[in-house]
Amino acid sequence: MRKSTIPVVAMAIAATLIVTGASAGGGVEIKWDKVVGADHSKLNGQQQDRVAKLLNDVHNTWDCQGSIAKCLAEGDRTAARHAGYVVRMVRKGKKDEFIKAGVLKRKESAHPDEVVKIKNLDERPFAGGAEAKVVLVEYACFQCPYCAHLAPKLKQLKKRFGNKVAHYYKYYPVRSHEHGVVTAQAAWAAHEQGKFWQLYDKMYANRESLAKKNVLQYAKQVGLDVAQLEADMKSSAAMKAIEKDKLEGMRNGVEGTPTFFVNGKLYMGANDIREIMDRIGEELDIVSGKISK
């Protein structure tokens, strides 16, 4: 699982810096109809009070200045998404300090100090629109349990965003995974035959049985030319592509799998499809001008 790049102590200190000091009782009334990405009606009374206090206590992080509650009332889009995040986290039972630090991480995801340039995307498999306004790049390993859990859920991106988003896959075999390299080689070879996603689905569905003989069976089941696949797996081109992705990922700060970049911005949130889709939605707001760059 990808490690947080923010030390725990630093997160706690940073979280305290975004507190305004206003209380729910004396704060701005919450405009629940303006909240994006969460249904406040699913909160009980105690949870609503807690959300209201948090929205009044925590500063908005972009565009509108002041508490999230104040900026939400003014129609600010960042505040609307922050409010949705707070509602979701309160429903999950997360502690206040976790939520405050999470708001800060949202800012770092959407407006980082550095935006990296990810290369060779035209040579890598993707799902979605070729001319998409938002590019999601995933560095992953086929033997990674977190990648396998998330893989089928990522299909929701197409249903939710259509061709507005392109999901690219980068090979990042993890050293501790015995079959990380061979599965990356197989995936690269499958891409050469135009069947990357078919083998992708099959290998993630069988993550605990990824010895080469099993992978070749999966390849046959999804209609690949197995002899050609084996030849391509052994090629220098396969290892060159994998090494290129791995080194690039390391330079870009990848510490584990899966790691995502949204338009070159390191995603700092949870590896949860709901949070990933919200981050993509936020990036669409940025590229469309609803949130300033």
C-alpha cells in the first residue's frame, strides 16, 4: 500500500493551522443543498452537528477565503467539494484530526507545488477518451492486493465520466512480489496484441495464482496467441518498458502501489474509488474553470 508522504507530526501541525476557531453554534448556517459528492440526509442529528462544527472550524483551502461553511454559502466550488469530503468522513466515523488533515491533503492533491510530466503515455494501455481533459496515471503491480481490490472498481470511471477521463496503466512491479516482473512482462506482451485489459482483468481476478504457467493459461483463456506472448515476454523491449516505468515512478515519488497521478499531480487521498472519483471531478472543475488553477 502506498505510504503517506506527509509525516504524522507534520500532518497534525498543519491540521491545526487550518482551524478558524468558529463554533457550530455561533457559526455560519450550512447550505446543505450546495454540498457536492455526499448526501447529508443520511447523517443523523449528531453527525449533522459535527459536520456543521467542522465546516465552521476549518478553513477553505482555495479561492474563497474563510471557513468552509462561509465559502459554501457563497457558492465556492472548492468549499462544496470539501464539504462533501467532510460529510463522507463523518459518516465513516473518522476523527476530527484525520478529517482536518484530509482537507489539507486535498489541497496538496489539487494544487501541488510540483506537477510532473509523465512520459511515454502513447505507448501504454489506456481506457477512456484519447483526447480526455483529465488523465489518470496508475503505477501498479499485478500481485499487489490493494491494486487487485481496486482494479474492478476503476471500471466505474468510464460509466461516471465517459471520454472526459483517460486511465493509463504504468508497470511498477514491487520487488517483494515474486511474480511482479513476470506479470508485468505478460501485460506488456498482451498490450502488443491489443488485449491488455482482458489479461489485466484475468490476472487481478487470480492475484494469488500468478506463476508463469498460470499466467499463460489466463492468456489462452482471453484469446491471446500464447507462443507470441511468450516470445514478447522474453524480449528486451518488454524489460526496457518496465524498467523505464519503474524508474520514472521512483523519480516522481512513487513509494508503493497503487499510486495515482491526476494530470501530473500526485494523488494524496485514500485508495478508495469514491475518493478517487471525487478528485477526478475536482480536476474537471479546475480544467473547466469552476475552480481556479
